[in-house]
Amino acid sequence: MPGKTPPAPAPSPSRRKRGSLAHEAGLQAETLAADFLIQQGYTLLARRFRTPHGEIDLLMDNGDCLLAVEVKQRSTLADARYALSHRQGERLLRAFSFIIETRPDWQRPDNRLDVFVIDRAGSIEQIENALQLW
């Protein structure tokens, strides 16, 4: 039929497996980042918090600071550092602004968006105020 696009083929089993492994690695990286911050006195408020503008991986609180965290996991720290695109950064800022505006119970004197980069070996690097560096 003209004008209709045929359905996309189902992903191959190997592609589904790679996607599942990447998803699992992402969850493990988020847990590493959350545990790192909990050891520094933060409390986990939410994980994978969805907004109309996108998802924030972690929302953490230490009483003075509401911290939004984007976690990027790649085989090396260098690869992970460059995994956040400008478009993703804009989406994260809109999502975080939405949270601050709609969740007065989570508002703190300081709000910050950090990026955690994690490599395959579990090494962690925290980039504070990451989006202010742009």
C-alpha cells in the first residue's frame, strides 16, 4: 500500500543479548554511583525518575543539596567522558528543572547536576556541575 511503512524486522537474538547486557551494565553502574554517594552522606530519593522531558538516573539528597546524576558507563573512562551529547545535556537540564519546579518537597538550598563516568572495571569519576562546563 502506498504511504505505509512496513514494520521493522525484529532484532536478532545476538542484538537483543547485547542490548540486555548493556542494560544490565547500566544498572550496575547506577548502583555503583549511588553507593559512592551514599558513602559520602547522600540519601537516594529516586532512581530512573521519569519526567515529560526525560529521565534522571539518580536523584540524591544530603540535606543541603539536591543532586541529579547522569551515569555513563563505557569500556574506558575516556569513552564514558564523551558519551553525553549536547542534546542529552539539554534534556537533562529540562528534566531537572521540571523536578525542581514540581517537587517542592525535594527543593534544597543548592541544586546540582553531576555526571558519573564508570569504566568496565568499575572505576568511577565524578564530574561536578558537569553541564556548567559546556
